[in-house]
Amino acid sequence: MIKKFLCSMSLLFLFFIGSNKIQAKEVEATISLLELFSPNTTMENGIKGTVNSGGRIEIKIYDKSTNTLVYQTYITSTSTQFTGQSVNYSKSQLGAGATYYPNTWNSKDIKTALGSIDRKKYDSSTTCPYPMFAGDVNLKIQISETNATMDACKIPGLGLIDRNGGNALFDPAHYCYNLKNAASFPTRAWMRMKQPRMDLNADFSIATHRGVWGDNLGTGFPENSIAAIAATKKYTDILESDVMITKDKRLVISHDYNLKRLSDYSGSDRDYLFDMNLGQITNLHLRKKNMEVSGYKYLTFEDLVDALVRYQLVLTVDIKDVRARYNKDGTCMDNCDYDTKTHGDVAKKKIKDSFMEILRSCIQIAMRKNALEYLAFKVNYSYQEIKEYISPDTLAKTLFMPIVHPTRADYLEYIDAWISQGDKKVVAYQTNFRRTGDRYLSPFDRGGVRYENLLHYVYAKTGLRPGIYPEEPAGPKGVANRFGEWLMKDAQSDMRGDHYFLMSIPYGKIMVLTTDRPDICLRVNMIYNSMPSGAVSP
């Protein structure tokens, strides 16, 4: 008996031959040669799965244009690690598409195969100069399971593939799940974030904090300006920026609620973005860190999304919900309806509502621009709480980065809830800590397992990166809070700006660093990776 199922992504065949159950699936994919040949791409490959008696799991991948085999592996016994046997082929067995294959080719050597396919394309190309090893190749992937169930297979340049023929790192409803999008920039960027390299001495995932700004003794681009955002590409593919809402419900890119530190606004320091309409803001000019007024203006969220696509950046969105402002003695100064000390749960609900309104608006804008795949949202609420405001269908298409604040009492339960409910919608966890001795950096037991710290717990339970905002003072004024007030941190009580301290923390070497100094973070990465392999502990 044979059953055949058709779907938009693949062909699925289900056979019963005697007592053997055979499931065969064929899907299309596109691989980026730029990604495959990147020095940062691991060549680990193979299959994980459960194989019953007489069973087999096999993966075959073909170049679609020439129908030439470019990868093949199989397993005949259960494996919890990526493994697989290969076949040695002579070039003559592989057909006309294998012109530049070696005389004997090992079927797990996808890099040599696709490099040879690209060399053959060069022969007939009229493009000059030809982008050798930098283009995309369309593939056919065949997955067959005989009395077996595949958990996942790992293919260099494509990532993890599930038994349904999608990217196993993402929710099936997400853009990045479809392997036809595997060569797209957002898929490649998020895959790198979601697959930390523990085999390296250092593998920071670096995000520029409000772009690249304030350098050159404060004469550099203003923070969150279009120029600062464009300059991100010099260091990384990841941007982190702040989003606020105006009185007329428009979204503006700004870290501060007030306007004096960041712009040439001439009004009061107690005038706030959330009390102003967009028209009062759009003609203001942003200040550099040295307070010189520039020609750059505030961006709207629409502007920012357009910039992500133009400059090929992904964004971790830091939503600045509406808050009360306090005097130095702790009494409420402005916007006191949002003062949780005075109004308790009522104020907390107002803050939460403002957060969710911004989140919902961001998603709607990105969806209208067909660019939701460029975004991941930093959140300090549970997935269940977010689902009360946004439909599950929409959330399935959205990525998140849960934030674990140092004062959170239920931090393990919060992470566990995101693991069980948010699952593949998460790109990383921001595990905030400040100094040696913080509870997040202390060993603990859970479920009969000993963890070195919270970073270890995140990696062990999810395979994802922990993260931190190093909050390096980018100048003599220190750092600014949400109301544009400069603060000079005590380096003994807040050690996050010490990159060597970060590297000394178990599992610190794979963190997402949201930083004002991407140049320094890259240098630290380089220094540690120049050391002998294994010189750094996990």
C-alpha cells in the first residue's frame, strides 16, 4: 500500500512493504555558498534518530539544476549524536554535473561537491566578475525513514533539518523554517545566533547597542541615527535599538523618554515622548555624544525596519514601556499613574499594557513591510502573558529574547515556562548579572542535575546562548538611564564592562553581548581564539 501526500513545501510518500514502514519525503532548499564556505561554519554533519530492527535513515541532497548528488549519509542504528556513514563514489558514477568533482568523492563532503558545482556554473556564466563561492544553489533534499524516526539531521550551510523537511531551529510557521529561505540573510543571521560554538575558545554573538555611536571622543554618529545603524555592518549583523510610543500612537526610536540629552529640543527636561505627538519630534536633530547637534533626525519604527532590509541587519527590539520618573530621594516626580510603589498592581498593569501595545504595533508594522523575520523582541513577560494580547498564529511567526532580570525571584520557573511554551520562538536568553557572587553566577542543583550557573542552565536546557548587556561606559560621563540622567557605575559592584571578567564565567564565552563597544568585543573574541584550542574552559 502506498499513500502520497502533497503540501506546499514537499512531497511525502508513505509505504508499507511487508512489515516495513517506509516514509520518504522530498523538499526543496536553497543554500548560501557564502555561508557554507564561511570560516565560521562548522563542518559537523550527520543524523540523530531512533532506528528499529532492520531500519535505516538516509539523507540524499541533489543540486536541482543538474540533478547531481552533493551529499549522502545514513544510519542503521539509533544515535543521539550527529553521525552517519558515507559512500565513496567515482566521478563517473555521478553524471555530467560532476565534471569538477575529485576522481573519488566522499558523499559527506558537501563543501567539495558544491564548490565543484559552482565551478561548473562558472563555465557557462556571462557574469563578470563571477561571484565564486558566494552565490546560492537550489537543492532537492530526500529524507527516507525505514522502521525509524529521524530527530534531526545537520547539514553545513543549511543547519538542522527536522523529519518534516524544515529548519528544526524555528517554529513551523516562521519564515526561517522553510528551507527555501535558508540562504536568506535573516535565516543565516538567526541560525548563527541560535547555534553557539562551544568548540571555540570564544564565540560571542555581538549586537551593537543603538548602533555604532559616540566614538572618536564623542564626535561619532549620534545613537540610534541612521548612520549609526548603517555602521553596525562593519562589526556585526545584529543591531539592538529602543522603541517608544508617542501620544498619537506612533513608534519612535529613542532610548530616553525626554529629549534634551539626545536632541536640540529647546523645551523642558520634563517633557516626554509618550506625552507628545510625532509631529513635535520629527524635525528635531539628534545630538552626538559630545552634545554637538548633527544633521540626523529621529527615526520612526517604519524607518528602522526599512534600514534593516537595506543594510541587511537583524534587530533585537528593546521596548521602552511607559514608566514613572523619580526624584533622587525615590519619590515620584512625573507620570505617577505608573508609580508601582504608590499604585501597586494598577500601575503594573498600565506598564504591561503599554509594553504590549508597542509590541503589537511593532509586529503589525513589520508584517505590513514583509520584514517580521528581521526582528526578535526582548521581553520580560512570560509567553502565556504575551498570548493574552497577541494571537498564537501571529506569535508563531515571531522571535523572542526573554530577559531574566537580576531581581527576579522565579527566574528558573520563568525560563522553564519559555522552554515549554515559547520553544523554538526563542533566539537567546538575556541572563542579567552584575558581579562575582551574584546568584545567577553561582552553582545550583535542579532536577537532580548540577549546573555551574544560570548561563550553563540555559545552554544545557535549550542549546541557546545566554546573554548580557555589558554596559561599558562609552565615555567619561558613564551611562545614561531612560530619563537621560548620566550615571557613573561602581566597577566593583557592576563588573559587566570588564570583558575579561565575562570570559572567566563558565559559558560566558558564548554569550550574546549587546554592546556600545563592538570593536572591543570583536578584539576579545579574536584574542581568545588565537590561543591554543581548549585554553578556555566552558
